[in-house]
Amino acid sequence: MRSFLFALVIASICSIASAADKVTMALNWIPEPEFGGIYAAREQGIFEKNNLDVDIKSGGAGAPTWQRVATGQVEFGVSSADEVIIARSNGADVVAIFTIYQTCPQGIMVHASRGLKTIDEVFKSGTLALEIGLPYGKFLEKKYGFNGVKRVPYTGGIANFLADKNFSQQCFIFSEPLAAKKQGADPQTFLIADSGYNPYTGVIVTSGKYAREHPEQVKAMVASLTAGWQQYLTDPKPANDVMGKLNKAMDAETFAAAAEAQKSLVTGPADEKIALGSMTVERWKTLIDQLVELKTIKQTLKAEDCFIPAGK
């Protein structure tokens, strides 16, 4: 009997030791290709291999992801580098651990028939739908001015774009342009990153407290996301099929087209060898300086405090 009880205790201890760590990942939008590597990590058993049991929570417009991370409601969330800096400037304890996009996918969509050659020409004529209150909107206003263009609020959708050849609007280059093309339009996009404002986007954040208390789980998450994105870039279909069941508004063809359109934004410029998910102090410093200049934050921050470099 004693040996039997001893065996049960040992089995129980081993079971507890091998149990995966349950964590939550809060998305800032509904399931789409921008989260492909996250879903690939789950569907391909990569999270499980790294001893993580990840509950992926869908988001939507205005989803308070970093706020939920900062208050300990969830362990991980998807945000952006400028949001991280703004949050930290206001005392929030959030740090970035991985970035999905090396190049920000935010852009401006115009009709190719206008013959515009560079992004600055967008601000010389026509109508532009743009969220001016956001940091990149402030940057564009400061750099190019809006005197030559009629600026209107961005309300979502592409109806106005389809109806007016001189209408341009903000977009994610793997989203609205694909929808417009399916409707028979001739969209042309300019990356806002080409103007000089290029924050890391699709940034995975956690709290500083969680990172200090659970460093192994953070490392496991980074390793899982890296492998997940490698898998998704190679073969996006399995993850797309899963996300398609959760987001019926996007068809399989659009999922595939978006996955292809975003590849270079995830991997970075072809002539640069950038590790998936990695970030540099220099990029963070540049962004902090830009946000100070735009008066989006009142004081400068240490770039090193905003993110955890790979391998740390």
C-alpha cells in the first residue's frame, strides 16, 4: 500500500510538472492573416511543444489589449510600438517581446488612374480620409500639410473610394486594397513607412511584472511565435482555414491574397537579414523622438525599457 501511495504521489508531481502553462493572448482585431503566425503556432502544436496552453481572444475596433495586459487581465496582447511608448509615458507597465511586422502595414490607398508617383503627391489634390488624431496622422500633417487636399474623417469601408476617383483613404495594404480590387477598382497604395514614420506593428506585449516573474514563459512565447510565423510564411492555408471559420466575412481567396501581400512586411526588406520578430534599440529611439516632437508624449523614455531583446 505504501509503495502504491508513493507511486501516486510521484505520478501526481510529474503530471503537475508537465502541465502546460495556461496563458491568454488578446488580439486587437478579428482573426485575419495579420495573426496568421499566432494561429499557426496553436494549430501546429508549437505552443504545446513549448509547454504553453494559449487561449487566443479575438478583438475588434478599439480593443483595449495593452490595457488588459497592464492590469493583469491577460498575459499577452497585440499592440503597436507607438502604443507601447504612449502607454509607458502614462505609467503603464507594458513591454514588447516580439513584432509581427518589420515594416508598418499602414498606408494610403489611391486610384492608380491619378498617376501619383510618390506619397507626398497624395496631399496636393483630391479628398483624403484619415484619422488625424493618431500619431501617424499627426506625422503626415506635420511633414506634408493638408492645405492642398480636402481631409475628411475616416469612417471605415471603401464605398466612398469606389464612388470617387479623386478619393484616397488610409488602409492596411493587405486589406482595403484587396477589397477594392475585388470590386473592380484600380487601387494603388503608398506605405506611410516611406514617409519616415515606421513603428513596429503587430507588437506582442506583456507586463514588466509578468516578464520578471515568468521569464521562461516569455521565452517560450517568443520561440513559439517565431516558429509559428515561419510555418505560416511557408504554408498559410492551415491557419487560414481555421481563421476563416472564425471570420466568415473574409473568403479563402482574400485570406490567401492577404497572406501573400504581407510577407515582405513581416520579413523586412529583402536586402536585410532580419530575424523574425526582432527589434532594435535604434528603431525604438527614433520612434520615441518622433512622438516627443509630435507632442504625443511629454517626455522622452529609455528605448531599452520598452522592449525585451531576443534572447534576453
